[in-house]
Amino acid sequence: MQKDKVLNLIGLAQKAGKVVSGEFMTEKAVKTGEAALVILAEDASENTQKKFRNMCEFYKVPLRIHAAKDYLGHAMGKEFRASLAVVDNGFAQAIMKKMD
């Protein structure tokens, strides 16, 4: 049930224009300081997980691993998404509260 609430919040944030997705856009958001939270798919490749884990640690951006690629993509109205960044502090805090 919690998983559904997290995906619903991601969908709301997407509709509000507060989410960027895809590896390139997520990386850009982290490096420019826009990202308030990075979410990776559970089934993202080891290489992708390691890359974002190191990057988020360096830039001090919270990182969570949640759901499968198709669920993350579906929540955003897209196909598959291995990574996304929430660029709004309010949404980021609400999503982390549901995950923790």
C-alpha cells in the first residue's frame, strides 16, 4: 500500500512539472543543484545504481531505490524509467516520508 502512495506522489509531482527523468536529465538536475531527491528503480543496472549512489553522495542529494522501472515510468505517464529526480523540496519531503 505504501508503494502505491509513493507512486501516486511521483505522478502528482510529474503533473506539477517537478520531476525530471531519464539518466541524462537526472544527472543534470543533481549536478546543477536542482534535485531535491533522486529515485532509482529497483531493477536499474548495477552500473547505474553505483553511478547515482556516488553522485548523490558527492552532491549531498538524498537517494532512494523504489519500485521497478515499469512502475516508475507508469506513475509518470511514460514507459520505462530507471531514474528520476524530484526538483521540488515539498514533494521530495512528502515522498521520503512515505518511503521511510
